[in-house]
Amino acid sequence: MKIKVCGIRNRSNLTFLNESDVDFIGFIFYNKSKRYFEEGDIGGEIVSAKQKVGVFVNETIDNVVRLAQSHELNYVQLHGDETPEYCKALKKKGFKLFKAFSVYDELPTDLFSYEAVVDCFLFDTKGVSYGGNGTQFDWSVLEQYKMNKPFILSGGIGLEDVSSLMELNHPQLYAVDVNSRFEISPGQKDEQALKEFIKELKK
């Protein structure tokens, strides 16, 4: 199972993840987030051996393009209220897209309108913020998902969830996305906990 660690903004965590078995590293380009990349100490170009994902929330297309090109991002993750037309415009510019959807007790009803314009869905827990709420939705609702588009599971995933994740057998489950449950403080990851999680999930 592929692993994405999101909310990275300091050099120590980036170095650790570059040397780990994670597949994606996420950087948040949303200035209202506690994990806003530009408030960290990495600065300049993001040097990473992993796939780099930039997370944006209701940003202008021009700014997404500028930042994605500047940091040589491999994927753009849209975590706001972006429309299918917005996604289509970015796809035409050659970007690979993850589109996040908030889930509580049922899957969104508008997934089909995004199917042709994104590369992967991301299901996160509905909360007061655009991600990073540290809570889980009921994973049994994933049984409702019958589309062929792969998805990433996100929302309040912690070290104690490894066994439950291993039991998920959904054919379209592409990756898991972790963030706040592995933090000492916002944007500062607990590297030992991540190391154990990665090791267990990659067995």
C-alpha cells in the first residue's frame, strides 16, 4: 500500500521522509493552515527523492501553476471547493490531480462529474477545516464506492490503525494519507511514530 505523509514544512522531517519508504510527501500551500509550507524552514526549492504533492485550497489557477512549476511538483491536490471545470483547466496544463472530498456518513454524490478530470480521489473526514482535523469517518461507507477511479484514504489515521488498514480490501484503495495524528506540534512530525507506521504498513 502506498503512503503519503502530508503537512511537511521543516528540513528534518523532509530528510527523514526522503530516506524512508513513503511514496508521496505533501506540502500545504494554503496560508490559513497550521501547516502552511512557507512558514517552515525548508525554503526555496523542495529537494525530494519522493513524489511531491502540493495541496491547494480554492487557489487561483495562475497561482497553482506558478507554485507547482516553481517547486517541480509531481501532483496537485485540490482540497477545497474546486469545480470539475477548474480541474479540467489544470489537467489541460498537464498536471496530475488528486481531488479531495469530505466524507461523514456517506460518499459525495458528485464524484462522477470529476471522474474524467482527476487522476485520483481523496476521501477525508468532514470537519471544520479543510483537512488536518485528526478525526476519522466510518470506513464502512467505502463499500458504497463502485467506480474505477482509484482513491486515497485520509482523515485521522494513526499508528493504532495499521491492522484495520491491512484488513481493507477495496480494489480501488490506492494509498493512505497521514498528517495530524503523527505530529508533536502542527507541522512537526513524530519521526519515530512514522517510522513504525511505515514499517508495519509496508510489510
